[in-house]
Amino acid sequence: LGRFLFTPGCLTPSFFNDDSVFEFLKEKNHVEPQDLEDYSVAGCQEPLIMGKDNGNTTNSWLNMAKVLELCINDGKSEISGKKFGKSYEENGCKNALELLQNIRPIFYENLEEYVDQMVECANAASEAISILQVPFLSTLMDGIKTGVDTRDTKTQGTKYNGSGCLIHGLSVVADSFAAIDTLLAERPEDAERMVEALRDNFEHDPEMRQYLMKAKKYGNNIASVDKDAAEIAGKVSDMVCSKKNYLGNAFRADWASPSTHLLYGYWVGATPDGRLAREELGYGIDPLYGEAHQGLGFRIMSNMKLPFDKMNGGCASHLGINPNYFKSETMEGKGMESIGMDCNGMEWKGMEWNGIEPNVMDLNGMESYRMDSKAMVSN
């Protein structure tokens, strides 16, 4: 365990909670008991049954923050200026104030329509790649038993099948709801002003950004915003899992965005939580970077309120840990220390989430990594 966590270059060591994973594999993915111990983790933290499960992980991606942006900005993208979504009038509102007063039902209604479009595109993509059969892979994926190609979209060639949906923007949407609530309670006359500030990325209204950034944020064990995050995760998971793939099997709600939160953030304009245009979205189920002000323990307490039993496509949470916290001189000793580690007095035991990724790095290592990353991007 010490070598796993503390060896330089060991990228994102991950831990998984079998008690939690087994439950949703049985209840949501309909995995038989004898197959549970054969689960393994694909790509971004998606649990699959080895040799028996064509889960089509990350078959589709969902950008909730972009949907929220289109709702607030009269259906237009803040990035391109093009109209992709519904106008205020099409959403049944007269102006920005009325829309913000009804932002939650409007957001979910619009999101459902985008999810339907996403499902149609995802199934079309599955049909397209099925043209290129994979006989070697199929022999290792129940193909010898069924005689059916793993990618076949007419006949199921594996014991288990589904399609994944990688969901982005949990913390941004929850924090935006909280900021909108604060604005409506304290300064409702500034509803249009906020929308205008978002459109030009707060360039001419930095005071509005500062005001929005002071609103409650997910990840600090604050009941109201944590409740919103849990509600978003639950409703969107149910929404995704209600959709059917090319074989009539359910889509799987995947909250384990790997690096795609950076890509999707790049195409989202400024948001009501004070986030600037093109900045990253939150990683997986985590708070937006820099917004968990109360420490790791409180952040975990916020995480624990989420409905992990509905995240049947997987989920991920990243924990940054300073290696200087561990005083032992041996790898074995450091491993033993990590077993007993607590976060601001809260022990690891009893946690119900599915997977976590500790990143053990001090400030010098982080600075070195940052400079290396900049060099790679510039090249």
C-alpha cells in the first residue's frame, strides 16, 4: 500500500468500495451474485464484469453546465453567440427574472430534451462502429459461447450490456443554483444585470462576479447547496438510466469524468457561481477547484450526501494529500499510516462512495508538474 500511494510516477492510485459497488451492480446492472467478484474497473472508473460485460463506457457525454448556460442566456451560447436552445419565451418566461425564479424546473425540462438527443446520437455511434467487427475481442467476451460479435447491435453477444453516459458539471450547476437563490433573495432587481455580466464574462461587471462567488458552495458541508447537489445527481442519474440503448438495455449514469471536465469546461461560458468562461468544470463528484474552503473533512461530508447507489456507471472523487503528513521512513510504515488516516477527525470507514483517487504530492511536485504541463501544451 505504501508503494502504491507514495511511489513517484504512480498515476492516480484508486480505491474502490466493494460493499457499495456490489449493491448497484446487483440492483441497477442486474449482475448475478456469482459474477460480482469478477468486476474490474475500466478507463475512468467504470465497473464492468470481466469478459461478460460490454458496457460501452463513455458512449455518451452530457454537459449539464452548458445546458444551464443556454437556459439562462435566452438559448444562445456565450461562447459562439449561436442559438442552440430555447428562448425565454419558448421556456414560458417573459424576462430573465422570471426565468431565474423558475430555473430548476426549466433546467430539468431542457436537460431531458438534450438527453433524448444525446441518446439518439450515442445509439447511432454504436451502430456505426458495429460495421467494424472485432472477432478477437469477441472470443474473450462470451463470443465463443454466443457466436455473436461483441459490437453487434441486433443480437446481444455478451451476458451483460449497457451504454455509459459521462456526466459533467455537478458542482457548477449546484453552486449556480445557490448563487441564483442568493441573488433573488437579496437583489432580485439585478437579475438582468447578472445575465449581462455572464454574457461578457464579467469583463465590465467584476463586482457582480465577486458577489456571486460569495454565495454558498458545494463541498463545505452546507445543507442547502449539498441538498441541491444530491438532488441533481439523483434526478439526472434517473433520467439517464431511464433511456435505452440499441439493444433496449439501460444507459448507465457515470459520474467519473477523467480529464473531460477540462474539455467541456472550455466550451461553457461564465456561470452564475462566478466561474469564468472556458474554465474547467468540477472533477467527477468533487467541488469546483478551490471552492471547498473548509478542508478535506467537510468536503467528504458533502460528498457522502450524494446518492451513490444511483451512479451505476461509476463515479470518481480526487483527494489531494500532502506526503509530508506521513512521517514513517519506510514504504510499509507509510502504508500503515494511510490505513489509519482521518480527515479533520473523520475516519475513512463508513464511507459509502464507490471510488476515490488519492493524489499524493507536495507543493514542489505540483509546481514541477504544472511547468511540465505548460511545456507540453505549448509544444
